[in-house]
Amino acid sequence: MKKTFTSGAPWEETVGYSRAVRIHNTIEVSGTTAIEKGTVMFLKDPYLQTKHILHSIQNILIQAGAKMEDVIRTRIYVTDINNWELVGKAHGECFSDIKPACTLVEVSALIDPEILVEIEVTAILS
């Protein structure tokens, strides 16, 4: 059984995707950025953007019946690899005890030049 979850962002309908999808005990969370009501938050601050993103991911996981402890993989996309330590610090503060598999890569651009970080996660309920 497949269940979809939305954040209410207008582009979810336009592009045709869900913020998260749950099938049985697996939850996939789409790439999440530090956008709130159409505005990029924490301009030029990759650490705070990452904190904001992880909070948003936590909220959608709760809607899907999961928690951060259920996350088994994170994928982090940054527009400047030199920000890896700040992004990693925020990630570590959230996941230091959980220790999911993690990938962090630099990409040439994200959807808005003010977005410095995008994160997607996979969670599996025990």
C-alpha cells in the first residue's frame, strides 16, 4: 500500500511529486531545502539551512509515522563543497547517535541560487 505526504508547497502539484512516499515500512523523503512559504531561509548560511532542512524532514517523517531514528540513509547536495564542515556539523548534531549511511556531493546548481543545501532521506520502520 502506497501513501503520499505533502508539505503543501505549490510546486508539488505543478511538478507532480510528493514530499514523502511510504510503502509498507519504507519512507522516501524527496529532496528538501530551506524554503518556507516560498522564501529561502538563512541566506548564505549552510549550517542554518541544514538545520532547517532536517527539522522539515523530521516533521514529514512524523506525518508518515516515523522518527529520525528510523532514517537509514541521507543524501546531501551542496553547491559549494567547501561548506561540507558546516553542513556536516548540523548533520552530526542530528544524527550522531543514529549514524545513517550518508552521501555528500557538490552539484553545479540547485533550483534557486540562494539554496546552498538539499537533503533527501530514506527511513525504514523497524
